[in-house]
Amino acid sequence: MSADLVIDARDLEKSYGSGSSRFDALKGVSLQIAAGETVAIVGKSGSGKSTLMHLLALLDEPDTGTVQVAGKEAKALSRREINELRNKEFGFVFQQFFLTPNVSVLDNVILPLKIAGIRGKQRRTRGLEVLNQLELADKADKKATTLSGGQKQRVVIGRALVNNPRVIFADEPTGNLDTATGAVVEDILFDLNREQGITLVIVTHDEDLAARCDRQIYIRDGLIVPGGAVHSTDHSTDHSTDHTTDHVGTHTGAHNPTHAAAHTGAHSGTAHPGADATGPTASTTPASTTSVGDAS
Amino acid sequence: MRTQDLVATAISNTFRSKLRTTLTVLAIFVGAFTLTLTNAVGAGVSQYVDAQVGALGSPDVFIVTQASQAASADDGPVEYDPNGSAMVSSNQGPPGTTTQALTDADLTTISDTAGIESVDPVRSVQPDYIENGAESGTQYEFSINATSAVTTADLTAGAQLDGGSSEAELVLPDTFVTPLGFDSAEDAVGASVTIGITDILGEKHTVDATVVGVSLESLLAAGAGANDALIAELAEAQSGGIDTAVTSYGVAIAHFDDTLSAEQITALKADLAAAGYTASTIEDQLGAVQTVITGIVGVLNAFAVIALIAAAFGIINTLLMSVQERTREIGLMKAMGMSGGKVYTLFSLEAIVIGFLGSAIGAGVAIGLGSILSNVLADGLLSGLPGLNILLFEPASVAFVILLVMLIAFLSGTLPAQRAAKQNPIESLRYE
């Protein structure tokens, strides 16, 4: 069983700060992700979904609990081995592109290979291969700043893909894109999963994107909740944190985390009944693979 | 990340913010430019002084005189001694100071001192004029450097004097070449010249000598060089055939074993001082000059280093801004598995690249401008000091300046690089 698991996380707890300002981001989350699976981690701002992704991607260490990546216990690895693991096994796609300006598209894409210490010629060959695959080969020598949003996100996917990773972590991969280009980027990601068997872990607000995944993990207040429970409240947060739409001043105030927490807290009570009704729409959810935190 | 990739990335990162890099490089440029020039002045002047020291004498000689009488001024009158009381003017103490002359007995005492190999008295001769032996043209006033037998002339043509030769040999200052009717320094070598001298009875004599070499005029040892044979011949002519009762000399030159260490030389000086003689090496005589030059160059260097320290703060500032600006990029690289150490190296290398740019350009411009300035000065303001190359750019010292600036740059980069290396990828990539 564990041989097929790319990521096996158990009883993850993580808190920030201390004393009265202590904030428990995760309160005991267990999650197994099998090779070739697509998993959506869905939740509101402050729910702990980003923290969960950081722990799974070994960007951070849990206070308690364990993470195994490809059968290797993360705690037992040295810092150098963890860096190497992230470099070789993981690819990252963020909502913001984080492309290096004034550097060519190709150089942006081959950054992970450069970090891995692969020689220049090999880097170039592999980089062009990836750009070809993403239909960006003609842009290879252009500066990253000259590209459109959708092209930029494709470059980012190329960068995540270039080291032939086992897992791609995508944090709001379409959050910064309009619907049409967002859909194209989604298609690329799911094609990669289908054709190359790359495991996808997608953190998102977007219910439609989440629905395309094999499995949805709903996170609320640092715990995994049964499927669909946060569906309708998710819509309200979707509005308040949507960067692409214009808002009046009162709404943008919801960007403040504490404000947002109070806002969503008021909603969650009323949202539950409705959530049960919309729950079954997440029809792709195979109940057998959903794992709920047993610490709760 | 491979080292060459780190270096290449650091170089390309340096040029990302061109204006900022340019300004920082300019600050370093000023420091490196100044430091290169002051070093060059120091090297140029000390090379000139070394050449002058060579003109004054070999490193293994003492110039020996009787200990100065000035010290015994309070002791009342000194009793007359018919064997050793001739007074000669001394160059120690105020003008007009005299010192007791050295007699043959003194020379024996000195040469018997352990460590001294030989002693030669310096016989000074005062020739009247020199003329071209072949053409018998205009006569020119002329002097002979009494210590030239032991000195190394700064030659432009010909050879050094042969002390052992029985032929009368002369090294001619190059300013005499054209007036005496020679086409060039090379033309003068081997020619015969006539030296006129008046004896103590007022009678005029002439002595013939062969020019063996032509020397640059020296700041510290004026006059032509003559070998022992020529000096002896001139001295004989000057004495007018009268043998003075007591042979006395103002100065003697003592050769010592050139394998002696500095301490042993000091001990030897003390031995001679105990015997009543003042012995000084050429270095002692020039020590004061060199100390002053070293002091001036040191002060100039200090100013240049202050400029570099100011530039170092510029580097710190530039890199801190760079780290701030590239927070996301650093976070991303760390998320992708770049170690903190490599991030540190990358930013340190950027500092070093800035330092190298500033210092290489600074040194290059200093060499270019300095060479032009040096030539202009040599033909103009400093034409009275032949052989002086006021700015001497030694490759080693230029390389040293560049390396020093790169070191300063590296040290300045430490703080920003540390900050970059410590950055937490999660914090860096947060975008709320």
C-alpha cells in the first residue's frame, strides 16, 4: 500500500506564534496521496490549506506528525537531502508567476535544472523540449515580461515540469487568469496527469477546478471536513478575494485575515444545511480514497 | 548549482539594475583609481630613489668619518696632536662644522676591525674644466664625484668603471655629451677627453682620460665618475709634486662582508663608533628621504582606503535593496531546492562582481591617464630629474589593489547575502 503512496502525511499539527497570539493553523490532519492521483485542497483563507500544502511539499516542518515522501521519512532526511528531494521530485505552480524579469523564457524554465547542477547544453535541450510541449518554443528567447498572462502561466508550468517531477503542487494556478486562459492552463495540468502520470496537488478556491480532480479535501479551521461542507461559504469568499474583479472599499476590507475569519465564521452556521444539498454534485469524489483526520 | 552557473548568474544579476550597479561601481571606481595612482607614485618615487642609492654606492659600504667634534663642545678645548689634528669640513652638523681628518693610522684601525674587508680613503680632486680630447673645443666646468669609484652609475651607454684598471677611465654625465661635440651617448663611449686641473701652487696641468660610460645625472651624487687610476693621476697633478707631511682624508669608504645581517651591520657600526668613528651606510643616509616618501604615500593610500570604505557602504546598500527586491525570486529558488549556502554564495559573488568591475575599470583608467600624465610631467615639470618616472604601475601592485577591492566588496556583501540566505521560502512567496 505505502509503496503506491507518493505522500503519506499523518497527524499534522502546526501553529504559529505563542501565548495569546497563538494561532493553530493545522490541528491534526492526515492525508495520503497515491501516485498519479489528482487532489484538490479546498478551503477559505485562513483555513490552513496553504499551510497543509507547505508541509506536504516539505517547505515547512510540522510541530507534530510525520510526512513521508515516496516512502522516505522527511524528518530523517538532512536539509540537503530535503532540498534535493524538492528539486527532483516536486514542481511548483503559484498564483503569481514569480518569473524572473529581463531573463529569457528558456532561462526561467530551466531554473530548477540549473539549481540541480545540470550542464548547460543538457539544460537547454530539456528546456526546449518542455517549451515545445507547451507550444512556447517560439518564445524561448523572449524576455518573460513580454508574455501575456496565460503564456506566463504556461512558462511557470514548464518550469514546474522541466525536472520531470513526481508531484506538481499548484497553489491557485488559475487565480490570476481570466476564465478562458484559466481553462487552457487547467487542461494542460490535467493532460500532464493523464499522459505522464504526474500527481497533482491543487490548492484552490475554485469549485469547478476542484471538481475536475479525482478527490477533494475540504479544510476548515485546521481540520479536514467531509466533502462539500464549505461549498456555499466558499462562494462568498470567492467574491471577497477575487483579485480580478473590481470591488467597493467595504468588500476589499475582507482581505484582512481577521476580518475575513469573522466574516466566514458568521456564514458557516447557515451554510451547512445548504452544503449538504450541494454535496452530491461533487460526483467524482470516490468516498473510499477520502481520508479524514482521525485526531478530531 | 554548479560554480560556473553561480558566477554566470551573479554576473547577469549584477547588470539587471543597470543604473544602481553603475552608481555603486562609480563609487568603487573612485577609490580604486586613487589607490592605483598613489601606489604608482610610491613605486615610481621609490624606484627613482633606489636608482639614486645605486648611484651613491653599493649596499656593502660604510662611509666612515671621525666622530663629529660638535659633541665635545662642552668639554673645553682639545689638546693639539701633530699627527692627527688636520680638520676637514664635515657634512654632519650645521654648515661650517668641521671634523678631524682620518689619517693612515685611522685607516689601519678601521680595516683591523672585525667584519671590515677593506678601507679606501676618499680623495677629493677639484678639476677646472673638461674638453673633447680630439677636437680641443670649448672648455666646460667640471667636477668629479669623489665616491664614484664605489658607486654604480645609472648608465645610458657604455660600461661601469673598472676599479682595477690602470687606464684613466671616466663616466660622463649625459648633459656633457652634446656640448663636447659627441653625436650621441654611444658616440661618446671610447672617446678621449682632456681634464684641466690647477695645482696648489697655481700651475695648470692637463690629464687625459677615456670615456667608458655615460650616466644619467643623479639627484644625490653630482659630477662625473672617475676610477682609482684617474683619481690618483688627478690627485698627483693637484698636489704639484709636493708630499704633504700628514696624509689626511675627510672620508673613507669601508667595504664590509655583504653577507652580514642587518643586526650584524648595526653591531659593526657600534664597534666603529666605540673606536671613535662614525660609520653610515647609504641606506642610513637616504633613510630620512625614504621615510618621508613612504609617509606621504601612506597618507595618500589612507585617503583612497577611506573612499573605498565609503564605497563599501554603497555596496551594502545596493545589495540590501537587491535582496529586498528579489525576495520572491530567492524564495522561489529556495522552494526549488537551492540551499541557503548557495544563495549566500550567489549574493556574495554579486558583491565581488561589483567590486571587480569598479576596481578593474578604476585601475585601467588610472593606468591610462597616469601613463599620459607621467609622460607629460617627465617632459615638463619634472624634466630636471632625468630617470624619474613619477607614476610606475607595477602589475603586482595593480593586481593587489583589484584583489583588495574585491575583498572589501565580499565583506560588504556578507550582511545582505546572509539576509538572503536566511529567507524563509514560505514567507517570501506569500502574496496576500
